[in-house]
Amino acid sequence: MSICVPTSEWPRFDANTAHRRLILSQDEKEARTSLFPQPVPDSLERYDTAIAVLGKDGFDSGKHYWEIGVIGRNCYVVGAARASAQRKGILRYGPSAGYWVIQKNRGSKLFASADRLVHLQAEEPSVIGVQLDFKNNKVTFYNAEKKLEIFSFTGTELQGEIHPFVETCSDTNLNEPPLILKKTQSTDWLKQ
């Protein structure tokens, strides 16, 4: 029996979807909150309330894995989003809304947004791995450095194009480190 190892991705952020208060690095791998809005055109693609951005490339089949650096962040929302998910106004998270995310609140608690908040007992990771598995309809989150599963969304069919997603939270603390799409070193450990 062969084991399907996910394709290791090193996505980039899509500037056309970035909230006006997000500054992306030149290589489109980092997202940082800005005090002032950027002079960018409003469009249907762009987040207007959530300080969020999608990954540039989406996936609609197979197994994919990417990592997001969150070290030093006071709060964040990270994971995956359907291309057709709502981007305007106050976002509702959860698979039924097209968002598979975990979030850290300002009280340092981790939650999964599985159409209701699920408190996670996991140790706070510095790098979060996200695995999309279209065949098994699963989105799984890992503490990438410790190679431990944090949470898995199951029971919802993965349909359409799904992109990496991050939100920085609307903090006024602009000295926080950016959210970073990190280069994955290996996915061999995901075979287990």
C-alpha cells in the first residue's frame, strides 16, 4: 500500500486580496499590520474589514502542506479559505463559511473555528503547518516544529479552490512580528 505524502508548498500572498492595512514583503512571503491604509484600489477580491490576505495559488485536488510562522504574535487567525468565501464585512469562520482556521486570541488561548469555537489544549506553536487532503476531506493543523497534530477538521467536503489564509488581527501593537509563509524543509514526517 503506497502512502500519499502531501506536496510541500511555499505559497506567496496575493496582494490583490490584502486588506489596505496589510503590508506585504517584496517576496510576498510576509504580512505585517500597518497603522495607515495603503493606497490600493478597492475590489471585490480585497478584504475590507478583516486585516487578512489569501495565498496567491489555490488548490482543488490532491494533498498540500504549507507552514506559517506565528512566533511572537499576540493574536492571529491562520489556515485555509475557499476562493468563494466572504471577504467583505465581518467574517464568520468555520467550514460552512469556507474557512478552516485556528486562532489565537489576545488571552493567549488557541481555538479552532469549527462552526463553533473549540478550545485547543495544545502548546502554543511558533510555526503552524496546514495540510489539505482533498481525497479524505480533511484540513489538519500541526505544530510544525514539534511535528504534532493540533486539530483536524473532518466531515466537510472540500470543494472548489482553497487558498492559504492569514489574518493579523486589528491590533494597535505594530511592533509585532509579521505572519510568515515559511519554506517547508520536509513532509516525510507526515507519512506517519
